[in-house]
Amino acid sequence: MSEVLLHAEKIDKNFSATHAIDHVTLDFYKGEIHALIGENGSGKSTFTSCLTGIYHKDTGTFTLNGKEINAKNQVDGNYQGVAIIVQEIGTLSGLTVAENIFLGKENEFTKLHVKNTKAMNKKAQELLNSYGFDYIKATDIIDKYNFEDRKLIEIVKATHFKPQVLVVDETTTALGEKGRKELFNVMRQTRDDGRCVIFISHDLDEVIEQSDNISVLRDGVLIDTVKSSDVSTDDLKKLMVGREMSNNYYRTDYGEEISSEVVLKAQNVTVPGEIKDFNLELHKGEIIGIGGLSECGMHEVGKALFGASYDREGKVLLANGNEINDIKTAIDNSIAYASKDRDNESLVINDTIQDNICLPSLEDLKRNHILHAKDEKAFAEKFAKQMSTKMEGVHQFMSALSGGNKQKVVLARWIGKDSDIIILDSPTRGIDVKVKADIYQMMDTMRKNGKSIIMISEEIAELLGMADRIIIMKDGITNGEFKRSEDLKDTDLIAKMV
Amino acid sequence: MENEKIQKVPFMDRPIVRNVMPFAGFIFIVLLFTVLTGGQLFTISNLKLLLSQSYVLIIACVGVFMVMTMGGLDFSQGSMLGVCSVVICFLSNYNIFLAIVCGVLTGGVIGLVNGFFNVKRKITSFIVTICNMYLLRGMVAYATTKSPVYGVSNITTYNSMPFNLSFTIIILVVAFVVFQYTGLGNRLKAIGAGETAARFAGVRVERTKMLIYMVAGMITGLAAFINSIKVGSVTSTAGNQLETQIMIALVLGGMPVNGGAKVKFYNIILGALTYKILMAGLVMLGIEPKTQQLITGIVFLVMVAVFADRETGMIVK
């Protein structure tokens, strides 16, 4: 192997109660794409955030080309040779494309304390062109561009100065086919220049395909570094969770008869600008999968059925003919909803686990019209434990939990409420394999107990693996419907999506 | 997985600190003024005086406590108390019960107006209630232009310690039971900590907010009754700066200024008493009103800084 480019020595970082990274020592070589993988909360992002100046490490040193570096912030990190493309949106609204690309580096274009905007725009446009993004105009306000284009602009922002180390943190989940291709191009180019890419992704196939070496983190500890050519996704999963994955990751049954009893019916549900004339009949004990491209309106379907959409037209009816028009009625009629936006819509993030689990069930918990604190605690503990939530206790605040554990609390809440119709939007988004398996297991159990599930998902494998019926949406309308079958291929679904 | 490493939580972030600090502050202030006034502050007669000055503040704190738990603010309380007092004093000349009922209703209507602009027109409570503070103060000034509004001549006969104390205690007990044992407290805290998520968990956020603004107004109507029987009349300055006193008191009691999950009911009583003792102590030490304001300002700022729940963010709803 070639020489070491970046050496991390005993990097350590604590977030109040959590030991996020535990004395990680790791080498990155010139000319490699080095993947970091691990469950949620294993410390991948924290590690790279410490490297690039987003966080400050507690102890340890980073040595780049034999020289210690210590990024005070992201721009400072850039000047020291490290850059990062983050998971969420990393560009600022209201600024032009050029201003975003050179954010914090305006001094490069100032003469006598006056910024030469023209020169900056010109330079930005040259850069965009050199990446092949000619259609993006440097002088445009960035809000004009969609999420994917903004990611591409971010790629330019993070790489135009040829950083020695480029961190790509879970960026691919936000990108479509085109964006991924561009990103992988940039990554490969960085490698071929003899620099280094640190690549973080949950998609293990993608990791093996794109990277040269893979390091696995678990609970902030470095477990192992392996060559990508020597491992399979199963090997990686084993390393990540520290035990064999069970075989029944998805459901294994096919051709089961679905009850004819309809529990929920949507008639011509329309939300202006989002979905149009959506119809659906959900049966008892059925899992319906709804898929499509991210902007196809499927996420709005979940909200519409839960009574949470503004300006919804059409009808959502229960078996008894009751209409669902607001959230409270939906919940009272045994409908549950777990949003894709976990931190804002599913959970009161600055509240305790206990309060989050009990909130919809407060009325049920009353004895003789009186709510007792100890009943709340027992209730929360019972269902948090049933979901094997990793926590110090139910008094702990949500904000201290990792993504997978947050989702477990969401599910614990609705299992506690004993809802019969469960709408899950992206239930496994950003969640590691172990928790994923738990969630699939739980869905299967619920189905067998006669509960009905609507699963909205951007993951095709999940739709194929879990749903009795799959509805594919495109541009706000239903574009295809499939029955569960072993012969159903991902390409069949994709054909209806685009 | 199981061998999770628990690290020490920084001192100021521990729940125990948030819970103990207000009590420690209370004891500190009691001890400080006991020493500084040579024990004079806590003679029986002074304590009685202190208590008699505290009823209005404690009662008014109850309503604002609920508003602030939801992450809102209410600056209109002082002027609201003035308007309610005008109504009560005026009507007491006809019938005392009519006066109470109409005083409470007046507060409720004003609360609904606050709620309407906050909830339906989506203006932050901070702005809405400041506007109403001026508007209502204008109304009080208008009603009292020529002379103060006098209550019926025997109105002050109600003003006795047993009556006032039991009146206040009943309000506190009712509010406590409703807050703690009906799930209302849980819902208000959830709204304060995350409104959207509370809505998605089935809390009727708009309705609850309207209700709480209304109830806060009605409770102030009750405080106005105590104020009226104490003073016997209303001048244009009735209830002046009560809103700031309430806020300082609640924060002294350990309430996070932005509400949310860390709110405790005892913040009301502890805060109101701490504030009143602090003020009485300063008066007794012969400190000028100007300097008093300066000192309360500093104390307020320090307490806000200590008790704000930074995770929730400084969002005023």
C-alpha cells in the first residue's frame, strides 16, 4: 500500500452522557477511497466532524502529511486540506450559487477591503463548467435549484480547491441516479490524484462497490479495517452488529390469502400540488407498500390518510363509515402515523421518552378520570423495553438517543396505543441493519395479529420484501400496482416510477 | 451494545441542579435578608404584610405559568388586571357577585383576543400581548381620566387574611390538580417542547392554546378581584408592570423562560415568594426604587441565563 496521508491518533469525543468516539486510531492512505460504516450512533459522523472542524475533539491528534492539523471550523478545515459534504443540506438559502461556493473565503476576492463580486462569480462559473454543471448559473440565488442540484453545488464547494482529504457523509441517500454518478466521479478523481476520500454510507452494496478499504465502527470503537474486495455485505453486517444476522430479514411467506375485510378506504383523496385522486382499500392484516421517487407525493399520502394535510379533498373512511378529517379523530379511531420527519413530526425531541410514549395514550391511562405519574412511567417502561430501546431510563430526553432508538420510541408509542391501522413513512430511513431487522420483525408480528400497515418507502428492497401489495406513485398519481410475488423484480417497480 | 459507557453530565446540565437551584436561591435570599435586616423582615407583622402583597402576584402567575409552559409569553397581564379591576369596581356598586363574574369574563374575553391573534393570525404571543398591553392600558387610562373608579364603599371588608389566603390556595389547588392529574400539563409541555410533534401525537394544539389564553385571562380576573378589595378603587396605574413581575417571579422559581418539558408547578409559588421577599427586603434596607429596578434586572437576567432550556431553543410562540 502507498504511504499514509492522514493519521488519526487516539481520537476521543464525548457528548455529555455519551462516549461518541473512543480513542480511535486509524490510517488513511494516498489514493484510496476509505469507507466508514457502522450502526447509527456508532460514531462515524462524529469522527469526520471532528476531522473537518464541525465538532472539536476532546483528545487525540490528526496528522495530515506529517503535519498536525486542528480545524477550528469548516472553512479553517478547508484551508488545512480537509473538506466535507454533509448528509443534510449544506448550502445557505438566500445567497447566490457563487456566494455559497466561496462562503467564508470571500477574502480571496477582496482588494483593499472591497469584494470583487464579478471576479467571484466568474471563478464560480468556471468551476461549475469544469465539473460539467453548465446549466447551474453562478449568479442565481441558490433557492432556484432543487435539492439535488444544491447537493451538486455543495460538491463543487467542497472539492474545487482539491482538498487532501474529502469526507462524503451519507450524501448518496439524498441524491438521485444522476447526482450519485457525479459524486462517484468526483470521488474517483480525488483518489486517482493520490488524495483520499472518506466515504460514509448505510448502503453496503454501494460501499463495497465504491471503496477500496472499509473500517467498521461500533459504539465509538474501531472494530476492524478490511479490504473491500475481500468482503460481502453479510460480512460487513456481522462486523457492524457483532453477531450473525438472522436469515428472516424480510418476510419469507408468499401467496398468503388476504382478508376481504376493508378497514380503511381512501376515495379520490387530493392534496393540491401533492397528490391527485388517490384511491386505496386497506384490508385487515395487510401490508400495503407505497413507493416512488422522493417527490412523487407518496409522503403526503401518509399525512392525508392521518388527517394531517392542509386543504385535503376527497374522503378517508373507516370500516364503520366514519370520516377521518383531523389527527385527533384519526388517533381516536386507532390510526397511527410515524412520519419521515422523525425529529419534528414524530417526536417531541426536547421531551422525555416517557412523555413521548404516553402522549397519545394519556386518556387511556387515567383511572377514575385521574392520571397517575406512576402509571405513565410503568406504561412507558413496558413499551420502551418491549421495543428494546437503548436508554438510561424513560426519564431520558429524546435528543440524547440515536436515530434508530428514536424510531423505536415512535413505534413503542403506537404499540402502546394499540392502534389497528399503522401508517409508517420511511420506517427504516437512516437506521442500521439490526434495528431494521427488529422493525421488520415487528411489522410481521403486527400483521399476523390482524393489524393493517401502510408502509411508505423509498427503498425498493423493503417494498418487495415486506408488502402484500405495492402501489407505485408518480407525479402525485397512482402509476402501478403489484401483488406480492417471488417473481416481482425491482426493475418492474422502477419502470413505473420514472 | 450493552456495555454502554456513561459519562459524567456537565454540572449545569444535571436535572438535580435545575431542581435544587431555585430552592437554594430562595433559602439564600431568606438568609441574606434575615442577616441584613437583623431579622426584622421576618417579624409576624412584616410576614403578614408580605403575604398580603403576594396574593395578586401568585394568582396571576398561575395563568401565565400555563401560557409560558406552551412556550408563549403574556405581557398584557398588568393592563388586563387594570381593565378587570375597573369592571369589578364599577359593577361592585350594583352587585358584588355580578362584579366578580363580569371581571372574570372580561379577563376571559381579553385572553381570547390574545389567543385569536396568536393562534388564528399566527402572530407571536410576544408581539400580540405587547400590543394589547398598550391597548388595555389606554382603556384603563380612559376609564380613570376624571377620577379613579371607586368600588362600593364596603368592598374592602372582604379584604382579610383568611379570605384572601383561602381564595389563593383554592385557585392553586384547582390549577395544580388540573395541571398534574388530567394530562393537561403533559399536553402543554409537549406543545412547548415541540408544537408540530404534539399535533402529530393528537394534541389539539390550536384549541388548547385558545383555551389556555382564555383561562389565563380569567385567572387574572380573579387576581383583579383581590386587587380591588385590597385597594377599593382603580387608578390609571393599576397593575402597572405586573407582567414583568410575573415573569421575573416564574423565572426565579426555576421556570425555563421558553417553557417545555422542564417546567414544574412549584415554580409558581417558590418564584412568587422569592420575588416578594427580595423586593420587601430591598425596600426594608432603604434602597431607592431606581436601584431596586437595577438589582431585579440583574437578577432576572442571571436567572434567565441559568434556567433557559437551550435545547428547545429561544423560540417564542
